[in-house]
Amino acid sequence: MCGIVGYIGAKQAQQILLEGLSKLEYRGYDSAGLAIYNGEVIQIEKTKGRLKDLADRLSVSELTGHIGIGHTRWATHGKPSDQNAHPHTDPETRFAVVHNGIIENYMELREELTAKGYHFVSETDTEVIAKLLADVDDGDLVSTVQKAVSHLTGAFALGVINQAEPDKLVAVRFASPLVVGVGKGENFIASDIPAILKYTRDVYVLEDGEMAVLTEDQVHLMKTDGTPVKRKTMRVTWDMETAEKGGYDHFMLKEIHEQPQAIRDTLSGRLKDGLVDLSGEISLLPQEIFQIDRIQIVACGTAYHAGLIGKYVFEKFTRLPVEVEIASEYRYRNPIITDRTLVIVISQSGETADTLAALREAQKSGAKVLAITNVVGSSVAREANEVITTWAGPEIAVASTKAYTTQLIALYLLATYFAQVLGTKDENECREVVKSLQQLPVQVEKTFDCETEIKELASKIADHEHLFYLGRGLDHAVALEGSLKMKELSYIHSEAYAAGELKHGPLALIEEGIPVISLATQESIFEKMISNIQEVKARGAYVVGIAKEDNTELQKTVDQVIYIPPIIDLLVPVLTVVPLQLLSYYTCLERGFDVDKPRNLAKSVTVE
Ligand code: M6R
């Protein structure tokens, strides 16, 4: 995820911008750059690589000046390279811009600007903003930015400087974070508070559709239509470490709470006229989709669990047979693959050794591989034939949370898109799914209401040595993920079972007081699930049910119910996983273990 910083004041900007960027490194990046006005011109230095590479270049040719912007880039449009690194400029370097987010209509704008004679030097969506600024320039920086922004759709936070008005730094926010730091005789912008905490604790947190105009001594807030915004600064009392976690105690909790935004970002640009449109992203032609006679989904760990949901969704929507396999098994078992097989690999990091090997194995056998990954430019992304990126942003906690929910979103989008192309689902049904997908960010927010209850539940189960998770259908797939989370974080032995399978063996393990988390959200199999719950209740289990909030039946059978907001059954996993993530988080805390770095585990498993 890109990071933005900006400075205007009496000091030299270069060092402040570099230090600010170093505090945003946690967001992940592949290149970095600065633009500083030196009293005559805007000078740019940018490079692929680490901040150290940028600092090395600057040690040879220092950028002097008191106003500037800086950026760490996490590639979205175009590979990591010097050309694609920010800041971007117009042809005469009158404007320099840094951007975090995605401009959805950049192709359209690029074509229009190219037709007007603008020449593009990068593959980025950001460069259209710089050229657009030059195109609509009316001699006033603020109104020029307002005009340019009115042409943009998507998510963006921007920092802009202009050679003609070097006493102003302009910042804009639309759905990507941006804060303004207020100092004495100096002011700042940044994607996140840690970048400016060394200089000031007084900040404005910009809201969507707002902009800030910074001079050395003042900050003016307004909406992008010019309406003034009056707000008091917020005093930040966090220390640096807390600030890096956005005020949360751990990265995992922060990432759990980032899920609504991550889902919004992953949906962004992929819905058109009430349907899914991936035609600009994947090059599979309709006739090639018609050729597919089976799908294999291959992944590890949490990504594998997302694949299990994918199986349900694809089979329901496309009636194509889908197998889901653990990558470390798939790669060695000589699977049946033909040139009509579509292999979908799922990997947050894009570097998991087994998943990468499975990808190569599938390609060797003639299959096309479509990757769902969170890291642009990762090995998986580079080697796959098709890529759908999840826009979860960097996931730092070892336990995967927002990567999982965005993988689900990618799978829902892909399956719906295939159904539209193949005509295997009625268009109205596809529209219903799209509508419900759009409700998800808000419904995930509402799901957080259960956090206090989950905390109490965690203290109840923390002393147990064994735990069970039960579910049927999609609920079973989510139960597996909940159980994995619990194992890796709390080190409690936990099992997830398809509820109907319990009586074929594991029921023998159920004894007085054992906690059993039972997911019962799927209407068509609800009665069956109740019967299975009764089986464990009869043996003395403490049963915690998870149900949709309109369900009044479950509470009659279980000891406690955690409710999730309403959503169509198919999309329920995106909501039910949230209380399970929180339960493992709080149980881990109760037991006093390291949440973000569980023992024996690594974030990216690049060895077999
Ligand atoms: O980066 P990947 O998605 O390929 O990683 C796969 C697994 O190692 C990963 O999902 C792991 O299971 C999670 N960290 C568990 O929370």
C-alpha cells in the first residue's frame, strides 16, 4: 500500500520527508521518491527499491528546498520501476503529485489526454492526475486541483505541489487515508500518523471528499467543491509503537478492523452497471471460458480455506466441477490436468513455495493458471497467466485475516463473472449477488458489535485444552478457518468438523463442558445443524452458536448465540469469520501469547 508524506515550512524538506517515509515502511513498498521545489524548479528523485536506495541517490544529488512531497509505492498499475515510482509530473514539471489508491477511470482519461497530445512515460494510473492537472490548469492551484479531482473516480489520497504557487501544498482524500499535521511555522501531510509524530501531535484526519490547503503558517480545510470545513485538530497521545498500529494493540486487531475498507478496495473498479466486469483485468476470452471443463483451486492454510468457499460458489454458479487441493499435496501427486483445466492458485504473499510449485506443475501440464494474490509483482503474480489482485494492503500479523476476506471477495467476483459469461445464472440473480457484495463493508462494520461479547467468551474458553468448531456446507469451510486461527494463536487444540460427520468418530471426544462453536447460518440445512448441535449438547458440551440476527430458533438449543447482521447465505462466510478471528485474538491475549508472531510460524513460507 502506498505511503504519502508532504512538508511545507522553514526547514529543509528532504530529511523530513525521508524520515516520514521510513515510518510508513510497514505499509509495504517497492519504490520511493521525492519532489522538492528549490526556489526555481521542482526537482524529482525516485527509484525502484528501498528507501536506502533513494537516500543513496540523494547523497549524490541532494534536493534542497522547503516544500516537498514524498512517496513509497506499492505497485498496482505497472511493475516496480524507476518510471512507475512517484512523484509523477506533467510534461514541464509544473505539477508534481503523489497518490495512494486506485484511479478507476484512468484508462479513459489516459486515452483522452493522449488524444490531446500528452505523452505518458509510466504505466501508472497516477500519471493521468499529473497530466490532468496541467490540462485543466487555470492559474490557481486550489481550483485546478478541484477541477482535476472532479474527473477522477476511484479511491485516492493525493499530495500536490505546483511550481507557480510554491507556497502551497494541497492534499485531497477520497477513500484512502490522509492526515494533516499542524506544526509551528510548518505543516505536514501523511498517509498515517507515525510519519509526522516526531514533529507534531496535532492532526486533522481528512474525511472523504475533503481537501487541505497547507501554507507554512496555516491549514485550510474544505470540501472538494470549495465549501469550508470547520474542525478542531485532534491531539495524538499515542507513542510511536501504538501509532504504527493505528492505535490498536496489535497488527492483527488493526487488520481485522481494516476488513471493511479492504473489501471496498477489492470490489472497487470491478462492478459495472450492477454486474461484475473483469474484462479489463483478465484476458480470458468468453470462448476460452466456455472451453474450461473443470476448475482446480490450489493453496495453503488460510488461502486453502478461502478456496473451499470458492468451490461452493463456483459449482453453484457455473456448474463446473471444482476440486480444492492443498498445494503441498497437489504438486507431488501427479494430478489430472488438461488444457481445459483452469487452475486457480490463491496466495496472500504470492511467494509460498508449495503454491508456486503447484502453479508451475499446472502450467507444465498445459493448464492456464489464474492467481488470486495480494502482492503485485510477487512470484505467483509474475508467473500466472491471469491475476486478480486482492487489495487488502500489507498484512503484517502472521495470522491471516483481511487477506482471507478479500480472497473470498475475489472468488465471488470471479464466479459471478464466469456465470455471466457462461449464462449459467440468471442475470437478475447475478445482480442480487452484486448488490449484496456492496453491502458487505457495512455489514462487516456491524459485525464488530459482537467484540465485547467475544472478549468475555474468550476468557471463558481460554483455560480449555480442546475446542470444537462445527458447521455444514459453507459454515463448515468457515469453521475450518476459525479452528486454524485458534490453533495458531492460542495453541489450544481445536478441531473443525462437518457437523454431520461427528457421529462417525469424533463425537467420542465430546465431554462435559467442552466448548463447541457451532455455525448455523445456512437456511437450507438449519434443521440438520440443530440435530447435530443436540448431539453435542446431550453430551454436556458448552455450545456457542453463530447465527444471523433474524434467527430466533438457535437460542432455544445452545448456551449462547453470537449474532451476525443479515446477508444472503452465500456471502455469510465474510461475516461469520469475523467473530472467529476476534475469538482467537482475545483467547491468545488471555493466554498471554504473542498475537502478531505466533511460535514456530512465519508470515511467508518460502521453503517446502
Ligand atoms: O501467503 P499465502 O497466502 O500463500 O500463505 C499461505 C499460508 O501460509 C497462510 O494462509 C497461513 O495459513 C496463515 N498465516 C494462517 O493465518
